[in-house]
Amino acid sequence: MRMPFRDVAAVAAAVIAPFLVALALLPVRASVAPTNLALVLVVVVVAVSALGNRWAGALAAVSAVAWFDFFHTEPYQSFDIRDRADVETALLLLVVGLLVSQLAARARVMRSVAGTDAEHLERLHRTIRLMRSGGGTKAELIDRVRRDLAEVLELRECRFTRDAETVGSPPPRLQTDGSVRVEGWIWDLERQGWPDGETELPAVAGGMVRGRFLLTPAPGAVPVPVEARLVAVDLAGLAAVALEAWGPLVQTGDPEDGAGRLGMDV
């Protein structure tokens, strides 16, 4: 798998940025205490960690110690440290750099999780608002949910069928707890990835299956976290509640074409 560009840039910055900053501090080396120079390098580590991930931050911490040693401890232009105070400063720089890199990376992850949760919540609210307003048709509601499912689960395709049962062997099913069941046993989604072919997500309301969303992941796609799968289950449930309240669907075309051909009752 390819490394995201942001992570590639962070790794490059982890190697280059501490070197450039340590080099830029050479003119003030004689007038500024080594501990203050080390604090400047800590800021660089924090910046790299915020840009990339925890591994980039750790690499930046090691790089900062190396260039601090090379440029700002005697003997200069050498990776040898002879003064005990410089050794302690270098060790503190390493420890503090590693700690702040972990904290910065964790903060980045928390911001990402918060943003993702907000997006999921907005999808649910948007569907509820459409149901409450009564605006739009059943076809529009199903199409909205179908597109939201494709985004939440990062699918290649998602289609809807009003059939409650399948002919032949049942396909893998996304359960209400976010797990996937394949012919009576739980599929290890995290380790094995999505099953081959389509996975069904029943739209259930009032104990009745009102239809099924058929999920087709992209080849080799990594399954999304369980929280996203639970949001998908809730979206399908909202669609089922709306279909139950609005009455049965009337098929106006080929059922394999998905929600775009599901019309209103007349």
C-alpha cells in the first residue's frame, strides 16, 4: 500500500527540518545556552508530529538530538559528546521530543476522529430531517441513504433492492453490531477484509425487512472502523422506518438499477 503524501512529507521533514534549524542556529551558538537551543529543536519536533504521525515525530526527535550533538556540543562537527551537561541536555531533548511527538500525534488523531464523528452525525440528521419534512420521494430518500452508505463504508458501489430474501445461498450480512456474518459464522473483517462479492445490509423496521442495501467494496479495500459500520446500520434503519411509514414501494423499472428507479405509490 502507498504511504499517504502527508506522511511522506512528514518523514522527509523529520529528517531535514531539524538539520536546517540546527544549522540556522549556528550564529547564536556562542551566546545562547545549549538548553535553549534544544528547546527550539523541540518546537521543530512538535511541528513535524502535528504534520505527520507518531513515527515521523519520533524520527524528528532522534534527528534533532543528532544534529544538536553535531552542531552545538563540543567537539563541534562530531557526534561525540564529552561534557556531562551536554549529555544530559541531549537525553532530555530526546525524551521530551518523543513525548511531545506522541502527544501531538494523538491530538491529530483525536481531531480526525472528531471530524469524522461530526460528518456521521450530520448524515444521520440530514436523513431524519428529510423524513420529518416529508419533502422528496421515497426514491430520493433511498438514493440519499445509498450514497451516504457508499461514502461511510468507502464502497465502490451500493445498490438497493426491495427483495427481503435472496435466492440460493445468502450473501454475507452486515449485522447490527457492525460485524459481518457469513453462512452462520462471524467473518474476521479486520484481518480478512471484506468478503468477496456483495454484502447485504438489511433495512429493518418493526421487525420486518423492508429491503436490502447491497454493498460492493473496492478490491482490496481496508474495512472502515466499527463505528462507521454502526452508522451505516443506523442509516439503513432510518430508511426502513421511512419506507414503513410511507407504505410499500412501487417498482417503476429494472430492480437491479437501484434506488433511482423506485417511485412513489400511485
